[in-house]
Amino acid sequence: MSQSRNRYLIIIILGALSTISPFAIDMYLPAFPEIATALHTSTARISLSIASYFAGMAAGQLFYGPLLDRFGRKLPLYAGLILFIVASILCLCSRTVEWLIAMRFVQALGGCAAQVAAMAMVRDFFHVDETAKIISLLILILSVSPLLAPSVGVFVAVHLGWQWVFIVLSAFVVLMLVISRWILPEGHKPDRTVSLRFLPILRNYVIVLREPQFITYALSGAFAFSGLLVYVASSPIIFMEVFHVSPQKFGAIFAGLATGFIGSNQINVFLLRKFSSEQIFRATLLVECPVALLLFIGTIFHWFGLGTTLVLLFISLSSLGLAYPNAAALALVPFDRNIGSASAMLGFLQIGVSGLASASVGIFNSHTMMPVALILAATSWLGFAILIVGKRSIHGLRYVEEKDANLLPD
């Protein structure tokens, strides 16, 4: 196999691994009403199972980081995928919403291994200057999730029952386990010098957090990115309860809005030929913040119907497609060693902030758009404020230069 074809294959596999958690989130969104009925609760309460998934992803990020550095990428990946399969089987046995919430947390602990390992292997297999571009290519593959998952979820839930959503997820992860074992190369050799004792691990994470460029772009990106996951967690409430669309129409709307995130993410690959990641990230926040504020004000005064709401959400999601890969690349670029730990901390902050933001939607237990609009506005403006303040502490910003680069150079 040529070097170029091998690079494409690695990107496809890493992208597929990255889709595990998005599929686990998106596939069962259309089944919320059915699950709520089966478990004798509300859809807002069911949305807490998404928040618990985010919480499990955040916790798992820190857990897998040192393991990926100590044992290499593949053994921790295998363990996580197996845990995901077991937890998925336990999810379909749910008889109460509390059990579902708990098992979704465990499921996320397993699933996030794939995401952390994939992000770390980007730096294993590709040069640092390609980071933002490769992340954008991974998201091109990852974008299959919001396009296909809700539609698959509708079909499975309607014709087979909501429990089958977790059976399909288990089958997909079994396939990825086989591919990872027999096709994906080992990206990083085990490093026995990496300690698994608590204090050395803590010191390593402190070193990562003390890097001004990392903490600025990781936190700013986390608050900006949280808007996407708040939207995902609240989308059944927005469309099926506030605007009363059918599950089938919900799947179509969800896929349509996802094209904004997908398209802008791929536009990012070409923008990086002319602009730096820092310029693109700052510009996207300047778009996201006023749009989120307009949506919030419009919600207060009941200005918008379904059509205008869709337009504003489309613009907001499109800006996030540009923000995420550039913030992640800028946060990771200062590190040459302990990339697994840096990637884990990046994921912890991104998913942790998003999990707290999305959990608040379920805690409000509201059947209106007000909590969603408020949280979207608050997180976007917090992200922008962190960027402005944090840049003052960065002396000698390290850029991700990809101008005039080929899409996938040999």
C-alpha cells in the first residue's frame, strides 16, 4: 500500500473511531418520546442521560490520557471499546430512567477511549503543522453521525423498539474493535517512564494546564463548542415539544442543520491555506456571539417561528464547525511530549464544560426554548471573553501554519 493510500486509510479509521460517541448520542434522540413513555418519565428527564454521557466522556478523558502514554494507543482502546459494548447491553435492560442515566455514564467511559486515542494518534501519524487540517478531515467522517444516526434511530425505534438502538451501537463497536486490532497500526510505543501513580499524573496535568496557550484555547473552545452539545441535548425538546414536529421530520431537520457544521468544517481546510487557525477561530466567535444573543432576545419576546429559529441555529452551528478544529489545534501545538495527556485534558475541558451546560437543560425540566437560548448565549460570550483575557498571558503564540498546503501531501 502506498504512503498516500495508507494515510487515507488511517484518517478513515480514526474518523470512524471518533464517530462512536456521536452515534451513541445522536441515534437515540428521535426515540426520546418512546423511551420516556417506557420508563414513565418526561423527555426532559431522559435528556439527563445525554448529560451523564457527557460526564462519563469528561471523566474518561483524564483516565485514558496516562494509559495511552504508558501502554501505547491500542490496549487502552480495546479496553474502552469492550466496556462500551457491555454498557450498551445494560442500557437496553433499563427499567428506570435512573438506571439508564447510570449506564449511559458507563457507556461513555468506554466510548471516550476511541475519541482520546484518535486525537492522540493524529499527532502520532501526522506532522504538527497538519493538525487542524487532519482534525477537519476527521470531522468530515464524523459528520456522517448527525446525517445518518437520527434517521437510523427513527427506523430502529419505530420498527424494532428503542432497545434495538443499543444493539445496533454494540454491533458497530464490535466492527471497530476488529478493524482496530487487525488494520490500524500502533501509533505510539509504550512509554514505561510514564507513571500511573496519582501524584505524577496530577503533576503532568498541572504542567499541561500551566501552558497559557493551551488553557486559553482549550477553555475558549470548550465554551464555544458547548453550544453544539447543548443543541444536541435539547433538540428533541425544541423541535418535538416546542414546534411539535414528528420524529421523522425531526430526523430530517437534525440532518439538515448538521450540514452547516459539516460544510463549514470542510471549508476550514481551504481557509487554512490563506489564514491562520487563530484568525479563523477569532472570526467564528465574532459570528457566534451576536447570533446566540439574537436567538436569546428573540426567544424572550417570542419573535421567531420554526423557520427563523432554524436559520439562526444553522448559522450558529456553521460557526462551530470552524471553531472546534482550530481551537483544538492551537491548544495542542505547544506540546511535543505527553500528547496523550494533553489530548485527554483538552477533551476533559471540552466535554466537561459541554456536559455541565447540557445538563442544565434537563435540570430546568422546561418545555420551552428559554433555557436553551440562555445557555447558548452565555457559553458563546464566555468563550469570547476567555479568548480576549487569555491572549494577554500568551507570550509568543505558536501558530498552526498550513497556508498553501496540499490537502493530503505525500
